[in-house]
Amino acid sequence: MNVVLAPSILAANFSRLGEDIKILAKNGIKALHLDIMDGHFVPNITFGPDQIKDFSTVVPTMELDVHLMVSDADALLERLAAAGVNSVTVHAEACGHLYRTLMKIKDLGMKTGVALNPATPFTQLLYVAEAGILDKVLVMTVEPGFGGQAYIPMSTRKIESLAGWRREFGFDFVIQVDGGITIDNVEMVVKAGASDIVIGSSIFKNNQMDKNIKAFADRLKLDLMEEK
Ligand code: DX5
Ligand code: ZN
């Protein structure tokens, strides 16, 4: 499976975000991970659909991958679709009507994802996976809300079990990981079964995005400059 690196702009310096996003694109990055937080589902606040629309004008071909950490995901879906978002991931813990929410995301022409907090079992996704409306499972490898936290070690076993479960049932969702990914643990999560790798601080650290991206690409033997 193709491995995708998706920088989380949460770790960027927002006073020069446009320029930084252009640097990511120049270094072969094809997907941006956009964390929307509402100060209610998680104790932090970020940005919303209007700002995402602005980001998309800077890098029009970049895939926009939204991670909703909000209590009312449904309220934002139309505006996210209108902003040009390609994929929306909602939290299982926040969605009382997960089937309906995923159907709505699909009807709006976007890909679906479900994020699971560290303590949430993936088996509760059985029926949405069977219904064929689950494109991605986001295994949170930290508690959501903040960048720069340390990877929770038991996550590796969870990713492996999820990959085994996917194989057993013949599902084809992508496994995404998010939180505390570094140059030292990235190979381990890919080996466990993740192919969509969200990276915040380790991409933006020292304001050396080019060097940091290259280090991840080298470690995973990826050719990011190859045309897809
Ligand atoms: C945390 C967010 C992450 C965060 C990852 O709630 O969902 O996307 O930006 O940042 P790092 O890689 O620094 O843990
Ligand atoms: Zn995220």
C-alpha cells in the first residue's frame, strides 16, 4: 500500500502559514491534515471552513484532509464541502448517529473517516465498514487536542490488531495514525499497518520543513517527487 505523509498544520507558525504550505507542496507533500477543534469536544480551538478555503487557494491541488474534533460534526459538513475539502474524519466518541453522519459526508462528495481515541475499540466500526461507507480509520496515538505529545506505546498493538481485523473481514479502509509520530517510530507504525501518516511537530520543527520531510521520506524509502 502506498504510504502518504500528511503534515498537520497545527504545528505551523500561523503568522506565515501560506508560505509554509507552499514549501510543503514544493517538497512533494500531496495532503494537508487540518485539525478543527471546538473547545468543547477537546479543550482547544483552531480554525474553521472559511480559513480552510483560504488555505486551498494557496495550494489548489493539495488533498485537504479534515480531522473534526468537535461535538457537532454534522453542523460543519456542508461548509467543508463548499470549501473544497476532500475527506472528513469524525470522532466515534462524538457522533451519536455515526451511520447518518458518514452517509452525509459521502452524499456531499467527500471521503469518510472515523477517528478513535486511544481507549476506544475499533470493533464498533463493524457495521459502517460492512455498509461500505468507511474509507479511513484514524487511530489516535495520543489523546486529541494538542500537538507535540508523546506517542502512546500501546497504539502499535492496536494498529496491528486493526490491520488484522481488516484482513479477516476483507475491508479496504485506509489506516491513518495521528499523534506523536517521529522519525524514530514512523517505520514501526507503517510496519504495524498504517499507510496514512499524520505528522505535526516533527515536520515543522526548527522551521526546517524541507529537511524534516526528506528525513521521513528517506526513512520510509518514499519518492515524494514522483508524479502520481
Ligand atoms: C492532535 C491532532 C494532531 C496533531 C499532531 O489532536 O489531531 O493532528 O497536530 O501533532 P504531533 O505530530 O505534534 O503529535
Ligand atoms: Zn489530527
